[in-house]
Amino acid sequence: MHQPLTPTLATFDVIDSEATVAFVDEFYRSKKMVSGICHGAAVFAHRKIPGTERSILEGHRVTGISDREVDILASGIEEPFSVEGELIKAGGKFEKAAEPFGGHVVVSRDSEGRIFVTGQNPASGLGMGKAIYEELFKKPYEG
């Protein structure tokens, strides 16, 4: 039997947190790069293009923790929502590593220059850092 997680867990609050919503909305309007990894990528799922009902993810390639990874990690605990499902529902083109817990990073740009950098899971952290560096400095990471 599944036991629901408490909704106050910060991992799940990010999707509609006032602080993160304000941050993402401001960065989106300003055409600044935004990023999210693992459950944190869910922050983009409910954000709309200002003045419309269209998702900011519409047409973007994106990743976050996959349903399969959650099934393996949660072992009987029911999460309040599926990150993968919410990103797909928002119009994102969800991608994931071939195997659970494989590192996977997605960099997606829109026609107006906005950049989304998302990582599937903690194994994606280093690759995500390199991708962000390369976007910021417009040169390959050589560290």
C-alpha cells in the first residue's frame, strides 16, 4: 500500500512556490537562462508565457527525474505528482537517459533566445554545470 508524502516537502513545493514562480517568471521575461535538475525541473511545468495560457515549455526539449527512477527510489511511497508527467502535460518534449539514473542533460533554446538547461537526476549535475558554463561563456568547458 502506498503512503502519501507530506505536501510540505521542499522537493515538491518548487512547482508552485511563490519564490520560485517569481524567479522563473522574471528570468523568462528577461530572456535569462533558467535551469532545473531532478525534481527541480518541475518548476517550469505550471509557468505560462506572460499574457497567454500557453506554457513556457511548449515545444522545448526538457528532462527531469523519470517515472521509472521514482518507482525505483520511492519503494511504495506515492509522490504528489509525476515530474515527467507534469513536464509532458505542459508541452515539454521529455527526454531521458537510456537507463535509470544515467546522467542526461538537455539544453533547449527558443526563437527569442531563451535557454532552458535541465538535468534528469543527480548523476546529471556535472554535465549540467558544464552546459551552463558553456552557455554563459560561449566556449567549451575545459576544466
